[in-house]
Amino acid sequence: MLKLRNHNNKVEVFDPIRKKWVILTEEEKVRQYCIHQLINEQNIPASHISIERQIEVNGLVKRYDIVVFNKQGAPWIVIECKAPHIALTQAVLEQAGRYNKTLKAEIMGIVNGVERRFFKINYETEEISILPDFLSLPLAIREIKKTVKFL
């Protein structure tokens, strides 16, 4: 459940990862929904989730939306969030792909609150397989959790 407040005539949401109030934009709604799903539906510890951190991509400073880290501290899932009115186009997928080129997460997803697309990347074989949408991701996570242990 999202924790909301009205502050200076703006609706804010409490982000449990950043531990602060942020303005509730359309994109933030999607990001908070994903965080809620990861913590409450997938049972991923909040301590393994990072939100809106800077990374260097091709010499430029960028900010990813969500990264989930495994117990060893390596990126496991990267999720690019967009507002519902932003279509999940090839350009959005390429944006997430550029971030993941640096992060090298095993799972990459793009979401906009209407659509969800997730992919599993095998870096050894260079195969990319389409995973069921985010609501079905528990199946993929259960499969992968056999090799990834959380604190």
C-alpha cells in the first residue's frame, strides 16, 4: 500500500527504498508499484533494491530506475519505468539495454503501468529469452532463486 501525503499542494509518496517523500508523478506511480511488487509479491528484501542511482553509460552520466542486487552485490534485475502514456517502444528497450550493458543484470524489464516486458539474458550463450510479464515473474524468480540466495 502506498503511503501518500499532500505537501505544499502536491501529492507525495513515501519511497521505502530511498526512505524519503517524493512527488507522485505518473512515472513514480509505476516505479512505486514495481517496488511494491518486488518486496511484497516477490519477497525481495528492500536492502537489495536500488532506486534512481547514477551510472556511467558510454561516458555519460545516466540514472537507472530500479536495480535489484543479489546477495553477492551483483545486479540481478534492472527495470526501466515509464509513465503510462509512454509506449514501450524499441527506443525504451534500447535505453534499458544501454543501462544493462553497464550493469550486466540477468533480467531486464521495461514497464509503464499498462504493459510489462521482461527478458532473461544469458551472457555465456548470448541468448535473450522473453519472460512472462511482471505479474508472472514469480515463476522466473523462483527458478532463479535456486542459485541466488538472499540474506
